[in-house]
Amino acid sequence: SCSSVCFRAFSFSINVGVVKLEKVHTLSGRIYRILAFLRYVAGERTIETEQESADFLTLRYGARTTVFEKPEAKIRQNATLVGRFAEIEEIELRKPANEEPPVNWTISVRLSGQRCIEIGQVTDETDASIIAARVAAFTGREVMVRT
């Protein structure tokens, strides 16, 4: 189950006599951040995809933003360089062994030298695997599932 609300751009036309007015409406990034903040305040924390393109993958978990930059092969959290693609050993998807439902699946990037960058947590197993697969495909690494 997808806990995030998906919005799409929509357009409509208004014909007034000979004049045709066309308007295209989209939700701005500010509204998106406000909705994410309201979900956070309500206690619903999940990983949100803020941007996904050929060059950038930006994921937000609460106040934490993780950016994967393909052109420079860098990983940043809250604008701080935390790793490089060459250091990535695997994308880890972890389910705590003794946690009662709802289970929080943790998605992390394991780097060389026993370093770990936590991206965030989600309660839905399908959402967790999709996010981990997206990071793995973007970075060219494999997903390892641990329980």
C-alpha cells in the first residue's frame, strides 16, 4: 500500500469567444514539502522520492535528505558529502528480527570500512523493496536483505 499521495500535473482549456485561454497547474515543491512535514508531524514517517532523473535521486525521510549524484558519483545527506559510489559495497534492506508489527524495514547503503548510511525506514515490505531496488539500480549495486 502506497502511503504517499501522488499528484499529477493537469491542464484545462477555457474557450471565451475567439480567445482560448490555456492554463497548466502543478503542485510546487513547497506544497510537497508541507505535505511531507504534515505526515511527519502526524507520526507517519516514510521515505519519499523528491527527485528522480538520469543524474539525481533524492530521497527524504523526515528531516533527512539523501541525494545520489550520478555525474560526480557522490552521496550526500543534508548537503554533506557522506560517500562515493565507488565505496558502496551493497544496498541493505533490514527487518529487525524481534520487532512487533508494524515492522520498520530499514534501507541503508553499506560502504567500505564498515560505514553505513541510513536512508530511512518504511513499514510496507513492498515499498521498502521498491526503494532499495531503485537505489541499487541508480548506483549499480546489489540489494542484500537481512532479517
